[in-house]
Amino acid sequence: MILRIVRQLCSLVKFSNLQQELIKAISQTKLNTTQFASSFSFKNNVPKSTVWHNLRKLRDSRLVKFNSKITLTKLGKTISWHSSIGRAIGCNPMCPGSSPGVGTSRGKNDIRT
């Protein structure tokens, strides 16, 4: 039953690859928000402004909280959990049927149908 609920939840939301990576990294950090954004930016060669923009989107979606340290909400933890077992239950790692989101691009030879 829980897996069905998680699948339904994830079918409603789509995350960019960057947002998926942010959720995964947040679940493994103990840094404050500023330190996290700087560290993630440096390690992944992503502009800080892009990291902050996506962190705010995750916060506005109620997946992340900015307190003394950056943390996932219960919903964010559920999404993170789903991404870690997604392949085991037959889903795309983040969401079934997901497509490239904001901040991703298709190759010039990719054709949409």
C-alpha cells in the first residue's frame, strides 16, 4: 500500500535532474544552507545562483526546510526514499514517466514525438 501511495505521489510531481541530485545530497548532509549551496556548487560545477534557485523551488514545494541546517521535510524524505528504491519497485529513480526538467537539455539529435 505504501508503495502505491508513493508511486501516485511521484506521478504528480516531476523533478529536474539537478533537483533530484539536490534532494539526494540534502539527505546526506549536516551543513547549513549556505555551506551546502557552496559545497554542492563547487563539487558539481553548477553556478551557485542555479543551486539557490532550485533550493528555493524545493522549499516552495515543501520538500526542504532552511533552518540552522538544510533538511528534508517528511515529504522530502519520502521522495528521497522513493528515489533510492525506485528501480527495485519498477519505477524511474525519481518519478515514473519523468521527462527532462528545468535545467536539462536534450541532445541536438533527439527528436520529440
